[in-house]
Amino acid sequence: MSRIHSGHKGKAGSHRPYPLTKPEWVTLSSEEVTSQAVQLAKTGVPAAQVGQNLRDSYGVPSVRAITGKRLDMLLGENGVRPEIPDDLQALLKRVVHLQRHLESHPKDLSNRRGLSLMESRIRRLARYYRQRRRISENWRYSAAGAALQVE
């Protein structure tokens, strides 16, 4: 497998151990984990940070191992899933930051190329989420729209 915008091969990141069974040392029930996750998500915390907070503060190694569902599905069932997925939102935030940088440094050609690569990554990810019905069918990327969505 190779990297998306380079000619280099890459090695995947770390992998979670295969058995996803609830460890016996976890004292929280699935209802308690669900309520904590929903409570954290209602405060505006992204799903990745919800899982991190559950791991660090409550000793939950894996929400999926305890509840049997992925965190994203849990949040969706309880009506606190964000309108735009977290990874797409993070890319939009990076694009807005790069656009502001390029306004003050117009000759920064390497970052201009990085901006175009990031925009193509956003379009590819948006196509994926439209197919999976996570974003609306008429959602399209635009530079002005990205700035409005981030702010």
C-alpha cells in the first residue's frame, strides 16, 4: 500500500489486539458508558476525544468491546452525531488555516500545492460520506463554505 499523494510506500499505524471482549477489570456497564459518551458529546467534544476521555478518565479500553457498538453508531442512535464527520471537519479547519496563510504569503508555492492536495482529499472524503449518507447529497466543498463551517 502506498501513501496517497507521494510515491513512497508507507507502513500502517498501530493495530488494536484482535479479541474485542470486555475485560473483567472494567466495572462500568454498557449503559453507563453510553450515558458518559453522550454527555461528553453534548458538550461539543469530537468523537475521537470522547473515546480518549473515556479511556483516560473512566478506564474504558474500548467502547466497542463494552457496548458492542462503535462510538460513532452509539452517538448517532442518541442523536448527538455531528452534522459533518470529525475527520472532514478537521480537514476543513486545516484548509481554512492554509488559506489564511496563503493570503499573507502568496508566493508560498509548496503550501499552495499542499492546499490543492488537501482540497482533493476533502472532495474524495465527501464523496465517500455522500455514498454512506452521512452528509447530505447536495453538500459540496467550496473555500468560502469551508470558512463559514469552521467558524
